[in-house]
Amino acid sequence: MDLKEVMAINMRRLRYDKKLTQEELAERSGLSMRYVGSIERGAVSASVSVLGKVAVALDVDPCDLIRPPKR
């Protein structure tokens, strides 16, 4: 599993846990809803800056977004 996929899975899970829509996450992070959806599908690689914005919007440590899931 590559890092793009790991971030997609974690971002979606954390967003669901916070009961946020993609639109709400996009608004909180200052990103477009289309871009948030692309990250969650693993279609694009997020920059470190975007990783930070998403982490702040979700109120999590940026490492939580790129930490591989436990098996």
C-alpha cells in the first residue's frame, strides 16, 4: 500500500469519525471539495502543506493521516 492510499483511507476514516462531509472538510481546510474527494480516492498525492491543512481541519496530528493501519 503506498502513502497516497494510506492517507486516503485515514482521511476518510477520520472524517467519518468526526461526522463531517467532504464539503465541510473542504471548507475547514480551505481546499476545494473536488480536491478533498481526489485525495480520499487516492487519485492525487497531497503536498506537505495540504497534509497540514487537513490535519488542522480534522484536529489530528499530521502523522495520523499517514500512519499505516495496524494489521
